[in-house]
Amino acid sequence: MHDSDRASESEGEGMAQHKVRVRFAPSPTGELHVGGARTALFNWLFARKHQGVFVLRFEDTDVERNRPELVEPILESLKWLGLEWDEGPYFQSQRLPLYQEHARKLLEEGRAYPCYCTPEELEAKRKQALAEKRTPQYDGTCRHLTPQERERLEAEGRRPALRFVSPKEGTTVVEDVIRGPVEFRNEEIDDFIILRSDGRPTYNFAVVVDDLTMGITHVIRADEHLKNTPKQILIYRALGADLPVFAHVPMVLAKDRTKLSKRHGATAVFEYRERGILPEALVNYLARLGWSYGDQEIFSREELIEKFSLEGIHPSPAVFDEEKLLWLNHHYIKTGDPKRLGGLVKAFAVQRGFLGDEEAEKIAEARWARAVELFRERKRTLVELAEAAVPLLTERVEYDPEAVAKFLTPEKTALLQELGGHLEAVPDAEWTAERLEREIRGWLAQRGRELKEIAQPCRVALTGVTRGPGLFETLELVGKERALKRLREAARLAASPS
RNA sequence: GUCCCCAUCGUCUAGCGGCCUAGGACUCCGGUCUUUCAAGCCGGCGACAGGGGUUCGAAUCCCCUUGGGGACGCCA
């Protein structure tokens, strides 16, 4: 009598079975957070791997909590991550007749019945049960009403909700690809509501009707739905339908090992975008969170598609680690195309107010790209990159007082002055790191001095700080005119401590 | 309270009975390189939750305990 239907046949590869169809079904009640993004990613990867279809569906039957204005941001988050959907987005709110039709069928077949209990009555019973440390379950008050009793209740003006008739004996087994068989006793499943009194479906019912009518073959979703699955299986059976394959992916937890929420700081995909995280880094990180392929850490999108499998997903929950995300982000910053990154850095510089829009546009694309090349090994986010690049690309330098005090001594600034005078002779066109290195090393040799004597003073004069890229590269990027000016003015800077 | 899931370094993980005195990655700490800071390279610290079985042999299989998480709505 148990369920072994066909769920365990799972991912039969090679077999010319039905085309894989998966879905991501967020509810527009908040921004797309990293946990949801990972679920979407797994679905997307699975679809791409099997040349299947990735469906997007919004579960928006909860009119009170729904925020239609959040739909667009969720779509944008998915696009930013590169998770393009093939079908949809569908909206449950626009499919009400479909659910009602299926509900009517269940009602006619005696698999569902009207319930006249009010939400208030039910809430009171639930509270009482909890207070008495009993399991809150529907007590079946309306299960066996006579037609006369129903009439009387209708006459009172009560609008019934529809409850599913769930079996009181036996068990229902969820064959989960990630966890294996999970058994539930049917007595733990009460007669749950499938249609609210206003005709809107509840989650468990809408999901089944949708997954069924949309031809979903693999339900890949968050772990928190595992407990709902037996209910859904009962509905599938009542509707005479085959089961999809179920895969419940473990949750993403915060550092304190509880469910990720706003109080844990950044959780939304957008927040990471704003911090200067690259989408490929977040995708790589999320994929590797709870999924693995041997010892490999770095995956291109193509590799992920090639190597992804549901069997590779770990059953245990995983803690989101920002440090590792940053490490991956750094990796992609170090290896990405400087031109593309330069464009992004420019956008961040403007967005964060490091410089004005027009000012940013005046700076050549090649210089933004060059700035990326100089700083990419020392900055982990695009925002940090933008912040660091500005002093070399614009007039905006902030001098660190400590650095000035330490390195711009009268003796050093005199040297810098002299050096500036010497570099005057270098033609604009030859103002390159290579030429400058030759020039400066030669100049130092003549004076019997070493590079380390002027490197830091020079760096501080040029950029305001003690840390940064190589001196010659820095000089080059700052440009002749601006560099000489800063060398000249170093003395004055030191004199006026402000 | 009931039910469900989970359990290898701080974190992500490899491991699917012998290859394990447990491997990799992030973090941290040394060293190296060096014009600074990084990056790179080299090295180090660091785990099979506990107890019973099964087996010639258990991180791997079973049971119990403990711990953690989640779910118990006319929310999704």
C-alpha cells in the first residue's frame, strides 16, 4: 500500500524519458535571498544539464503578504546571476479557476469536504492544544456533517473552506533523491485545507496542481518543504497522477547556525551585488555550498552544468561563510577581463559617490582597465577597487596624516622635488612604467642611493597612502602632469599638517 | 509538546568497509619573495559528537544517547 510509485527511479540517464522540467517558485514576500538563489541555481543547473526546461512561477496566493513590487527585483536578481528561465513567470493568482476546478473534482469524488469552522475557532483550538502540549491538528468537526447541518451553517452565512480527506491509517513515504525514503504516519496528517473560504487555494494544493499541469518532472526545493511532501503526495494520488521526483536541498544557515534572516546582515542577492561581489563568484560559491565535486573549488558556469548532479548535494545544512565568498570574488577579480571589470569599477565609483558621473566618463576606458590591473591582487570587491583607483585617476587624493608625517620629511621631500625635476625630461609619450623605472634607477645610482629610500615617500606623495601597487606603475597611471605636481607639492603637504 | 531532517577541522567539504597515523579549500599563524601592501610559493595549527553492536577489519553499516536545525496556519 505504500508509496514506491516511481519516485525512486529518479534521474535515469540515457533513457529516453520525458524531458526534464523543473521550476523555481518563489513567493513575492521578500527580496531573493541567497538560500533561494541557491535553490534556483540547482534547478537551473539541473535543467541545463539535462537539456530540460526551467520554469519560473510566483506563488502569490497570499494576498495579505504579497508585494507585487517585489516581483521585478526578484526577476532582476535571477538575471543578474545568469539564471535565465525558459518559461513563465507564471502567477498563481492568475490561475485560480484551475485550482477550483481540481478542487471541485476532489469534492465530487468525496476526497474533500466543506468545513465551516471559522479561522477564529480554529485558532482557539490550536492555542489550546499547544497549551495542553498536544499536537495541534484539525479535529474533524465538519468531516461528517449531514446535508441538513451544512444547510443550517450556510444559512448562518458561513462560507466554507475545503478540506482534504486524508487517510487515518498507514504511511506515506517520500522517496527523496538526496535523503532516501522518508516515512510519515498518515495519522500525523490532518484534514488540511486546500481551498480557502474565499476560493483561493492554499500552498500545498496550488503547488500540486501547478506542478502537475506544468508537467514538472523534478521538484527541487528547500528542505523546509519536506514535511509538506506527504500531503502533496496524497493530493497527487487523489488526482490520479504520477509523482515527480523529489529532491529537498538542505537549508543555508547563518553563522549562528539558525535560519538565515535579516538580522544576520546581508542575505539578499542584491546586497552582495551592491558590495561589489561578482555574479560568477556568488554562483560559484552558492553551487559549492552543500554540493561538491571532489576537491574542486573553482567552477566555470559550463563546468557546473557539466558536473552538477543531485547526488552530489550534501544532506546536511550548510553555514554561509562570507570569507570564502570574498576569496572566490577575489579570484574572479584577479582573473577577469580588465576591460569589463574596469567598466564595473567605474559604475561603482560613481554610485558610491567617489566621483561624479561626468568626471568618471572623462577618464579613458583603458585607464579604468589599467587601474583594475594594478589593484586586482590587493582588493577583494569592486567597491574596494573603485575606492583605491580614484586617487590615481582623479584629483581626489586624501593624504593619510600618519603616512605624511612618517615619510614626507624635509629630507625626503627635497629628494622628491629633485626627482620630479629630473622626470620633467621624460616625454609624455614615453611616460611608461618601464621607462620610468630605467630613469629612476639611473637617477638613484648616480646619487648612490637605493630605491627603498624614496619608494614610500614617493608613494605617499602620489597616492596619499603607504600601500598600493608598484611605484613605477603608479607613476604611469597617475600621469606625468599630475604626478610631477604631486611630487612638487609634497613639501608643502608636510609643512602644513592638516 | 509532537513530527521530520542532520552530525568529519571554526567554516565549506573529500571519504560511499581495508588506499585514512583522515585529503583539499577558506580563515588564522609562520617563512619566502620584495620599493610598501597584496598576490604567489613553502610550511604549521586544526575534525571522524559519545556509547553500544555487525565485521578479520569501521569515519564509512545498524541501534541508542547527545547536540543542532526545521516544520506543526483559511503563510509559503
